[in-house]
Amino acid sequence: MKTHATAPQDIPAYGIAEAARYLKMAPATLRSWTVGRSYPRGAGKGFFRPLIALSDGDRKLLSFANLVEAHVLRALRTVHEISVKDLRKAIRYAEAELGVEHLLVREELYANRELFIRKYGTLINLSRSGQYAMDSVLEAHLDRLVWKLSIPVRLYPFLSDDNDRSKVIVIDPALKFGRPVSVSRGISTEIIVKRVDAGESVEALAKDYDLRPDEITAAILYERAT
């Protein structure tokens, strides 16, 4: 029987805590988006269904595509604390209006960003100024992505905050099993930090890996940012 190989971006690869660390977000928030959460309702409890369909729900593992979805969702939640229920409704509505499935992981979101923000903002009652602010944050997040044939293939994570514009660290499912590495040499950020913690200097590591000292510093900043 002939089987189809799973695309690299769809392979389950990241635990929730690990993915949250890469995206610089609270693990509890990412768990809510991927697994769902209960909430009090009257005398009982309700349940918010997850926003992201995990690549491997049984083991609660995210794929690279799931990582990108969470990265984009993070942008939509940064400026205004929109409820998960309203967020889901707005995304589904925008997908239907734009005629694009899985909009959060498609390049069409970037091409239709302003239209998406208008529809999204209207549905969740964002002010005009709020829509401008949301658009700015969404643009900053989408600029961290690289697409090929409309599918995301690379993510340049923020090093410490959303104002960061450097792209010296990359997550690519085709490199080092999708773990963060330096852009120029493909050196694992985790390995760099382990060597620094073991007592090696930034200058020595830069020479050893043929990296600039600021690239070593960026790896440290990324791995240690909370």
C-alpha cells in the first residue's frame, strides 16, 4: 500500500512547554489554545474548545505549523485581551469571508492583512485606533515568517520582546529537527548556552563556531528570555 510522507511542517515535534518557551509565552496560555480549558459557568463548568488542532493530540505535541499558528494568535492577543470564544469566532468568520482555510498558517493572511483586521475588528468591536494597533502588531509577527508555496517554512522568533527586529535565530523544520539555531551557521542555541553555562567565553565560542560575538549573545538572550 502506497503511503504519503508527512510534510516537515506537519510532523509532531514540540511539547507544549517547549513550544511556549520558543514563542516567549506562558505555557498555560498555549495549553489553553491547544488543549482547551474549563471555566466556571453557573453551578457547573463550561469548556472552551482549543483554537489550534494539535498535530498529535494524544501526546499533546505541536508541529511547526502549529507553532506558527500560536505565533500568529499571540499577535492577535497582544494588544487587546480578546476572549478565546470571540477569537475563535472572529477567525472562522474571516476565513469564510476570505475563502481561505487555516488562514493563520497561510500567506494569504499577509496579503489580506488589512481586510482581515477590518473584519476581525468589527466583529470584536475594536475601535479604529485599536485596529491600527492590532494591524501593527500582526504585521510585526507576520514579518517573522517565510513562506514557500503559501506554506510557512521558517520562523524567526523574537529574541526577548515584540519590538525586536533582528533575525539571527531561526526555527526551520528542515534544520536540527526544528530546534532554534543561528541563521548564519545553523548552530543550536541550546548548545551555545550550555557551553556558556559550563564556563566558556562568548569570544571563544564565536571563534569556535565562526560566529560573531553578537550572534552568541543573541542566542543567550533568546534562550534565557522569559
